[in-house]
Amino acid sequence: MTQIMKVIGIGDDGQASLLPLYRTWIDECELLVGGERHLAFFPEHAGEKRVLKGGLTAMVEELRTETRKTVILASGDPLFYGIGSLLSKKLNVEIYPHLSSIQLAFAKMGEAWQDATLASVHGRSIKGLAQRIDGKDKVALLTDLENSPSAIARYLLSFQMTEYDAFVAENLGSAEEKAGWYSLEEMADGVFSDLNVVILKKRRSSPVWPFGIADEEFSQRKPDKGLITKKEVRILSIAQLQLHTKSIVWDIGTCTGSVAIEAARIAREGAVYGVEKNADDLENCRQNMAKFRTDLTVINARAPKGLDEFPDPDAVFIGGSGGELRELLNICCTRLRTGGRIVVNAATIETLYEATQAFAAEGFETSVTLAQLSRSKPILSLTRFEALNPIYIITAWAKQEEEQGGDSK
């Protein structure tokens, strides 16, 4: 019969961080599993020691049939961005956590942490971090060798997030423990231990961008500033996309990035991908990304080229197709995730007809909103209205979603 394995959290001070009972369990176990650093804390252990690194899945498969008394060592709290979650799903384990590095760092900092935003760039891409943490008062980050404190500082500075100061806690619990405050500029030039935690604290006010950013706030191609999805149409189109916090979004013909940027500020835990054929427009998009603190993936290509590099979307916005609409919609419909939506903005009845026919051929339902909008404009001491170009907002979704009770409006 398979033994109940014990997963024990351990600190950087090794055996000194463990309760006497935990040390007894480790002494008595026949198989001790852990990282090289953890196993080095027990040089006199009499049983087998097995290094846990790289292929965790393969190790789990080996442990499935293990009948000996087994202890698995993990850093801090195994259930906080650790191996505990996977092990508890795959094996018969009991978990005994140590203090997490986040708890220890906030203790050194002398501040409460129940109101902090917790995130990890340990073994993960830093991509998208800007929109995930923008506006948060207190952010705790788990780091790694690539996403070091200095790399994080340079990343934040590229998005002008200078309202933050940083508290870096290194080698927590060990004899080499060190902690202190840094400006982002100081942290960008600093050298830090491999084992560290970064806590960002907002010390100064930050810009606030509510949904529906004014058109003039975006960098645009000059002198013709018309190549932007106008605020009112942008709001209506994004509403039709029905985004959630983890949405994967495609913006095809992203231009200034206005739709992609607003979408990224909604789908903060997801990702937004844009494709734009005009290099100058794409440069404006990158400037807008920095200003509005949205870390998008944008490429210079004429869609549908480049779409094969993107993951399957939950939502697709098409603001311009460059004449390849039928092929483009086929790809979007084929790759759209279950329950997803496609929204096309069309300025002409020809494009409206082509899009609705293409969606029908793909087995998609459509609804169309004709947005005929005007904005007030002063004329001497009076006010008149100036019309914006009429836009057809075409929303499409797979027919079977409606048949299964999905929203068709």
C-alpha cells in the first residue's frame, strides 16, 4: 500500500527552521526528496536522497508506486507558487508549510500584507506584468535569475511606473540575510542575491485611465489623425467582445492600439495580441503601450500573416483587413475558443455584406449595430453637432453557443 508522503516546507536556515517533529519525520524517512540546496541541509541522512529538479512530472510518476516512508522538501509554503498543489493532486500527501518568503519579507518591511497584490515572475515571463499591477498600492513579486530585481526595475521604468519604490529582501532566514529600500533607478543598477523577494509600494500618485480613453490622448499618425477607432465606437465594440479578466484577445489592424490597450486594461490576467501592416502606426502603438501601461504583443505584418504565432483567442477585433477579409474570417472562426466573439468594424456597406456572408458560410450567427454618432462642437457662443463617420459594428459567434443557451445579443 502506498505510504502517505509528507511535504515539508523549509527555510533558508535549513534544519533550524523546522519543528522538532518535522526533523524527526525527516530522520526516520527512508526516501528524502528535494532540491540540491534542501538536501544539502541533511548531509548525515541515512536513507536514500533523491534530487528534485527539472522533470517534476516524471518524478511524480516514480513516486506513485513508492512504498517507503517518504518526505519531500520544498521552499517556504509549498502551496504558495510551489510544488504542493501538483503533489496534492497526484499523490497521497500531507503538507506542512513553513513561512513563505512573502511573509518573511513583509515582516522585515514591518507592514501588513493582507492588502497586497501577490504575483510571481519566477520561472514565468514578465510579459503583461505592467497592466496586472498598474494602480496597485502594494505588490509582492517572486523573482528568478532572469526576472531579477534589476530587470524588474528596468521593465517598470519602460512603462514610466516611477510612483513605486521597492523593498528587496535577500536570503531571508539565512546568515546572509539583507533587506532594504530602493528607488527603481537604484534597483535597476543594483546587484542582488539570487534568492530574493521584491515588494513594490506606491509612494506617489499614478495616472488613472478610465474605460473610454479620449482619442486625443493617443499618439496618432500625423497629419491625418483619423486612423483611430473613435472612443464611442471603441466602447461599443469592446462591450460586444464580452471580455473577462483572463481573455486572450486579437486586435487585427491595431493601428494606434486604442482597442488593444483598452482591452488589455480589462483582460489584465489574459493577453492581447495585435498585428499592424504600417510600421509608423505600430511605432505609435508602442508609444501608447508605454503611456497607458499595457504590455501587448504586437507584430508588423499584413494579416492573416502572423496570426499563427498567436494562441487561440477568446475575442477578436478587426478594425481593418486590407482586402483579405474572407480568408481572415475563416482563420478567426476556426481558431476562436468556445464561447468567443468576433467583432468587425465596417465603414462601407460592401464590407458589411462581405463580412455577414463570410460569417454565415462559417456557421456563425451575427448581429449588426449601425453607430451614427455626433459630437458637440462650439460655434461662437452656441453649440452645434458634428457627425462622426457611420460605422457598422458586426458581432459574430458560433451558432451552437446560442443553441446551448449562450447569449445571442
